[in-house]
Amino acid sequence: MKTASILGVHFHDVTMEQAIESAMTRLRAREKGYVVTPNPEIVDLCRQNGEYKEIINHAALILPDGIGIIYAARLLGEELRGKVAGIEFAEHLAAAMARERMRLFLLGAKPGVAEQAGKNLCSKYPGLVIAGTHDGYFTDPQQAVDAVNRCGGADAVFVCLGAPKQEKFMADHIDEMHATLLCGLGGSLDIFAGVARRAPDIFIKLGLEWFYRLLKQPSRIGRMMKLPKFLLLVIRERLFGRKGK
Ligand code: UDP
């Protein structure tokens, strides 16, 4: 798979269709791996923490989540066909898994949210098997690993703990978990459960989903202020070379 390097993170240049096909091929072959969906905030974390960058760059699929990544690619002259948002990847993957009656485990969010997300996904995608659920506020990660293994394992696990917790969890525990593909998907369970809503289509089409989230949740301002810094770093890399690596 071709990659595009943005401040040292090697994104896969794939369409949504190719990303799903690649994930399904792995699931069918039972080839273990994890999927990450970095946004500018995660790329910035990678710059500050080499170990975290290694975790991200070792993923089986590294999908560009967010319009900021696409702008960065354009500024750097790197080829990236377009955004592959984590929530959309999750939705398409659940649909594809349902067609093959695969088992999905939902891990993350506040107590009760994963169960509701599971119910909603099952009624939307008949055939999908929810292997089990567990909230994301465990004190010992082993509790979450045991929950997946006790239910007889799963083909895929949606790991929705927020960054960087979810990526570290996946890298640390993939070997001991009875599951093929772990997917780090941030706040997706809140959306599947109906606890949170995605921006209206018009915001998504205009590349302004981040702005909608800010309006809904002004406390995100601290996190969002990382975006201008990210773009400045990208411009610096473009002008003065690969200092972001
Ligand atoms: N979360 C969790 N455990 C934690 C911290 C967060 O399960 O210890 C959940 C949180 O409830 C939310 C998700 O992780 O459902 C993170 O959502 P956020 O909107 O921050 O992620 P994004 O989609 O922006 O990456």
C-alpha cells in the first residue's frame, strides 16, 4: 500500500472501499493487526512522543481522519486520495462484517453506551453478531482483555477509549486478545448509541465538522487550538525540510 508521510506519520493512501477490503481480507485470513485513524491532534502527539509514533506507524491500516490531514498532505505535495473518517470506516466495516456473520466486540465509552451501540448496530445490520461489550473506564486493562477472551473472542474489536489510550491499549494487548482486528475509533460508540450526534452533512461536505463539534462542545477549544499549530508545522516542513520527523 502506498503511504503519504505527514510529520513522520505514514498514512495509507486508500479509498474507503480499499480500506474495508483490506480489513475484510485480514479478518477472513485471521491475520492479526490494528487500525488507527490519526487526526492532527494524534500527529502532534506523535511528534512529542517517539514511542507513540512507533505504535501508530506499526498499524496495519493508518487512515487519515480529518480534513486537517488532507490539507497537510496537499501542502506537502503528498498524495492522499481523501479523508477516511474513523466513524465512517466503522460503519462500513460493521456492514461488511454483517454480510459474513462475523463477531464484533465493542469496547469503550461510559457504562451502558457500548450495549446500546451494539443494539443499534444489530438492528441496522442484521447478521452482525455482537460478541460482547465493555465500558472504557476500567482500572486494569486486563479486565478488558479478559472480557473479550471470556466471551469466546471476536473477529474485530472497536476500541473506543480516545487517543492516546486506545492506540497504546491495542499495541500492548493485541497478542493476548482472542481477536483478529482491533480498530481504534475514538468517540464512535457514542455516535452509534445516539448519545452524541455527528455534524449535519453540510458541515461534513464543507470540511467544517471540527467547527460543528466546537460549537456543540466549547470545552474542546484547548484541543482544537492544536490545529493551527499543526498547520504551521506542516508549512515549516514544506519550506525548510523534514524537521517534523
Ligand atoms: N473514553 C473511555 N475511557 C477513557 C476515556 C475516554 O472509554 O478512559 C471514551 C469516551 O467516553 C468517549 C471516547 O472515549 O466515548 C473518546 O471520545 P473523543 O470524542 O475524545 O474521541 P475522538 O472521536 O475525538 O477521537
